[in-house]
Amino acid sequence: MKAIRLPKLDDKAVEALDTLYRTTRNVRLRERAQMVLLSIEKEMVAAEIAEIVRKDEQTVRIWLKRYQAEGLAGLEDAPREGSPTKADESYREKLLQVVRQRPRSLDQPYSMWTLRRLADYMAEQTGIRLSYEAVRLYLKAGDIVMSRPQHTISSPDPEYQVKKRRLKNSETT
């Protein structure tokens, strides 16, 4: 195969590549920038670069060609197909509205929300069934974090705390 040689770049383009290589948190993008830098700065061919980055020679060729054709944008992952999101903006708004209300006020037989209960309730109301993890992520995006319920015992008796302390002290002695 004919070796791919990238032409010399101006200092600005090399600096943009170097900045991308040093600052990105995306490992795949960093690796691709490294491939291009080795090709440009060290004038290495794909086979030599493949040994350094521990990739197949053909993979290195693909990324060098993409960089040659598209520049820095060519090093990014192409958008991938996936199933469209089930929940639209109105679902997310309703979810945040519901989680801020007490379940009993919505005629539910429990007093605290859990992810499972919330997902089930939203499925009944909207007809859209989401996983508990998806519900958790939508809540997190709305700055709401579900935590384990903290059960406390209380009483309407004004002297409840005094009696409770007295009972606790008598048990320890």
C-alpha cells in the first residue's frame, strides 16, 4: 500500500492539534490527535504509528485520511444511530412537577417517592414507560437527587421529645 503522508501544517494548525491532544478528556479523540501529530511532526507512516498507538495499520490510515479530508472535525466520532428518546420536554416537565409533590396528594398509597414508584406513576399518567435509570437521569438533569428514605418516628404530643429522652435514659441504666 502506498504510504499516506500528511503535508506540513502551519504552526497554528499544529498548535490546535497539540492543544486538543493535551486537553481533551475523550481518550479516542486524544489517540487520533496523537496519530496525526506523529505523522506530521515525526514524518512517520501508518505502520510505524500503528506500533506506537497499538492499533491496526488500517485504522491509522482511516484517521489520517479523515483528518486530511475534514481537519480537526474529522477526528470526532460520527453521530451514531440509536432509538429516539421516548420522553419529550413535556414528559420531563411533568416528571419534575410530580416529584415535587407528595405521593398522597396524588392519591397514591405511599408517602415517599422512589424511582420505581415514580417511573410506575409516570407510566400510568403518560403512557410512556421509562427505566428507573432514565428517570434518575432526568431528575438529575433537573437538579433533583433521590436518596434513601430516612424513617423517623414522631408524635403530635408536645412532650414527646422529653418522654423519648427519659425512656432512652432509663433503658441505658
